[in-house]
Amino acid sequence: MISDDIDHFELMGLPQSFEIDSEKLEDLYQNLSLEMHPDFYGTSTKEKKILSEKSSVMLNAAYSTLREPVSRARYLMSILTRGVSLKKDDLPEDFLQEMFSLQESLDEMLESCDQSALCKMNEDLLKRSNLIQSNFASLFKKLETSPENTETLQQLQKHLNTERYLRRLLDRINSK
Amino acid sequence: MAYSDKVIDHYKDPRNVGSLDKNEKNTGTGLVGAPECGDVMKLQIQVNPDNNQIVDAKFKTFGCGSAIASSSLATEWVKGKSIDEAMSIKNTEIVEELSLPPVKIHCSVLAEDAIKAAISDYKKRSEG
């Protein structure tokens, strides 16, 4: 059975790295879910059943966290920054100002149901988000050779913070 | 997670939503953000320069119910206070008033930061 403190990478049997083989992740997930699925423990003891259910929950959490690049990056960051103190809100004031203005414009677009403006904003935000995500692989790679590099960690933190603000706007557009 | 009645009250009926002209004399604007959730909060004050009393306050917050309630409450509390009194408002008082759960404490911190940012902006502008 799986121990509680195992991390998502270990659980899936993948190296602790940002770049992962997505096909391999899918395969591993399929195989492990079959192995752990509570349905296969129908005739087992109650204890075994509970363990199997718990393992399935952990497996699903690991899979959903690792398959998507941003959540994978956030998760890996949380491991890499254990015991490291980073500036959490390292964002320039004009960035916040811009995010605030974008939220206000979005208010107006949503109120007037301005579909073309909403589409345009959605597209722009996605472009920015993708641009940010394109930095992840190389920055995490750098950390593999020098894990104590606070500057790189700080850079990653900044990208992840920025992405969170963009994501909030995107979520608002797409929840309508 | 369930919101407390007070949070719901402020969320449904937020006090002092809006904005003051930030170029107007005797105003101060604080804009703060919480990167862990992507919230952004603007809190503005208008001060009577003769006695340093806050005569008006407005806010606009893009965030969760707790962030909106925290900033709404913050504007209620600062109105009528001197800037020194307002400066001493602690996030823990907001937590207590709104019964915020531990995962939402950062919303109250954001509101406290916004008050302080607005006051320091006012001070900077009134000196300059």
C-alpha cells in the first residue's frame, strides 16, 4: 500500500521533474488505477477496501495535478521551496494596476455582453499565459543543476503569481 | 466551506463600493493584491486635512466573498476615524468580526494592507 507522505511524482513512478512524458503519465495512471480500483476489492476485507479507496484518491490527486503544466509547476515549486523563504508578492505596482483595470473592463464587457471584446480579451490573456508557461521548462531545468538558486526560484514564483492573476480573468470570462 | 452570516451580508450588500477621484486633493489610494489567489483590492480614503479625520472611504475588490467582505468592513471602520486610529486596525479584528476561517485569513491581511497603503499614499501626496 501507498504511504501517506509519498509525493505525486513518486506515486506515479516518475522522476521529480517539470518535463514529463505525458503519454507515460497516461499509461501509468491507467495501470495504477486498475491495480488500485476499489471494485477489485469486492470480496476483500473491509480494511483492504478502505486502503484501496484511499490509494485511489491519492492516485487521482497525483494524476490531475501532474497532467496540467501550471498545476504541475505549482506543485513542484511547493516541493522545491520547502524551507526556502521567497518574497511571496513580488509584483510591480503597475502590474496590479493593469490587472485591476482589466477586471474593470471585463465588468463592462460582461454587463454589455460584448462577445467580440470578450473573445479578444480571452485570446490576449491566453497568449500571455502561454508565454509565461513557456519559461517554466528552462527555469526548472536550471534548478535541477543548482537547486539552491533562490534567484531562479524567485523568477518562477513571479511567473506563477502573474499566471494566477491572468487565470482569474480567464476564469471569469469562461464561467459565463 | 460555509461563509458566516456577516460575510454573506457584506457580500450581498457591500458598503461603500465605488471610487474616489485619485487625483483629487486629500485622497489616498491603496491597491493591493494576493498572489496566492489572484485577488486585487482597491481602497480609497478622503481625509479632512484640518484634523486628519477620514471623512469618506470607497473600495472595489475583485476576489472571493471573504475578500469583498473584509474590504467592505474596512471602509466602514475607517470612516470617522483619524488616520492614526485607522492605521492601528489589525487584520485579526476583521477575522474576529467576520468569523473568517483560517484559509481566509489572507483576505483580512489584504484589507489591512489596503488601509495602510491608502493612508501612506495620502500622507505622501499631502506632503508632496
